[in-house]
Amino acid sequence: MPEPARLKRSLSLPVISFYGIGTIIGAGIYVLIGKVGSEAGLALPYAFLLAGLIAAFTALSYAELSSRFPISAGSAAYIWKAWRRRWPAQLVGALVALTGIVSAATIANGFTGYLNLFLQVPDAVAITLLIALLTLIALWGITESALTVMLVTLIEVGGLLFVIFASGGAPAVTDWREFFAPPQWSALPGLVSGSFLAFYAFIGFEDMVNTAEEVKNPRKVLPRAILLAITISTLLYMSVAALAVRTVPVGMLAASEAPLAAVVSNAGHSPAFIGVISLLAVVNGALVQIIMASRLLYGMATKQMAPRIFARVNARTRTPVVATLLIGILILAFALWLPLTLLAQITSFVMLLVFTLVNGALLTIKFRGDRTEHDEIRYPLWVPVAGVLSCLALMGFALAG
């Protein structure tokens, strides 16, 4: 009897780094910047900075864990390695898959705002066609999917650089000194609330670890790629956020369904170019979420933490077909059911819960003194401690609000 088909190990450091940058940048800056601005006001750049710092602690934990355990089940596998209990691992796996589904639905909702710059298509029709197309691309093959993500990510970064260029010389509606000054205490609730929403945009490293069995030399490559992705994305976010509130009144930015098009338009440029790039960006982010969630289901199924049917890999495309189709159907249902901001808030809260547990898992592993036969990357104990405390604090604030 022939061996069952396995995932193909083909992703290099540049490809997986751009894969991570692509999913981080996609919806966060192109779709949600206006919604974050409605909460944080002129402190918009600080909201992205705070969200990036909180995410960075957990990103370091993921970097160490991905080096210790380079397997596709990601967070679920890390929980299993720490506590050897099936139900917490299954719960975390289900939660991460849920966030991938809800996140892709969020992005699909954001897609319609930019599409309306060019075509008036009913939202339900546009969302359905988009998700069907992306599911087919995800079924095509991981190399093809990842290269598609990498190409579109290069275009996305170019789009953000264009926004920076276009708005840099535009007339200022806000003086630089107003938002480079430290936020006032009275602005703190809005800043933290904006950070909670912005946190949605920093979860790409979770997507990255679920491709571990398709990465070349994952013990070294994945940690480097995670750190590169989150650093580059945070710097781009802050630059664009600062220029956005300098160029566009915060109220107008918050009300726009295509916020970066509004920034470019206010700077005296046609919104068409950035509109096209924004469409590609949100498509890119949704594709990454489909890949992540399907690989997570595959990884859990191979570890007997999900039905075996999700472990089936097509011999020709080397992709998990049943898992991918199920994820596509669930994304469509959520995208047609819930509004954009609520979808992003659900994703942020669930991922903060997952990140708290993953940081706790690394703490447990470190306290036990677990070692592997390989030389994995190690970070100080305070890294997962800071990850747990910062995630709990942001969750607590969101619940209190």
C-alpha cells in the first residue's frame, strides 16, 4: 500500500517572511485604520505601536516554540507539548481555526469598500465570488499559493510606500506636534480601545507557524521570519498611521469605507492606484487565513485531535482538500452574517486568549526544563511572562469597556 501524500517542504526564508508580512499588513492597515482612528483619535500611531509591542512578546514566544516544535498544528501542538492534555489542545486549535475563519470574513467585508471605488456590485455577490476564488487558489498548491502571497505582498508594501510618499507633501490638517506629543491621560481609554482593535492586524505570525511542515529548515528559518515580519509591519503601520492623521481629519478617516484611498485623495492624488492595491491586499490576507486554518485542521487531524478526514492530502496538489473546502464554506457564512468591526473585535479577543495560553505553555515548558535533541532558539523567561500579562491586560480592558 503506497504511503499517503504529505505536505511539500518548499518555503524559504524570504517567501515565508513575505507570507507573514502579507497577512499582517492585509486587513490591518488597508481596512481597519479608519476604525482604529475612530477609537484612538490623534493617538492613532500610538495605538498601532501599543498593539505591536503586545504582539511582539507573543511573537517571540511563538519564535521559540516554532524552533522547538516545527509542526503544522501550531498553537494546538504547543499546548499539547506543555500540558499533555487533549482537550486544551483541541480547544486552542478550534479557537485558532475560528479566528482564521472570522479574520478572513473580516477581510472579505473590507474588500467590498474598495471594490465600490470601481464597480457597484452587491456585497453578497462580491464576497461569495472572492471566497470561492481564494479557496480554489488554496487548493491549487502551497508553493503556488505562497508565491501568490509573496508577489501581492510586494505590491502591498509598494502601496504603503506610495501612501507615505503621496501624503508626505500634502497640506497638514494636524500639526506634527499634536500627535507626536505623548497622549494625555484623558486619551488613554481611546488609545487602549484602538489598540485592542488594531491588535487584530498583528496575528500573522500565528499563520506562519502553521506552515512549519512546508518550510525548509524550519527550526532556524521560522523564528527569523516571524521577527522580520512583525518588525517590518509595525514600522510600516506607524508611518502610515502618522501620515494618515496628519493628512485627513480623524472623523473623515473613521467614516471612510476605503480609508487609504481617502488619505491619497486628500493629498491630491487619484485614489484609483491605491484602490487597486488595497483590493489585492485584502485578497492576500484572506488567502493566507484560508491556508492557515486548513493547515491547522490538517495538523490536528494527523495528531488525532480532529477527524481523520481533514488529514487527507490530494496526491497531485499536495493540499488538504476537505479541510480547505470546509474552511472556505465557514468563511463565507461568517462574512455574510457579521459586520466588519464586530468580526475584528471577535478575532482580537479570541487571539488574545489563545496567545495567553501559548505564552503560558512556553512558561510551563521552561519551568520543566524540557529540552529537545536540536539546538532551538531560546529567549529569557520574562518574554512569555510579559506576553501573558500584556494579553490579559488588553483582554481585561476590552471586557471592562
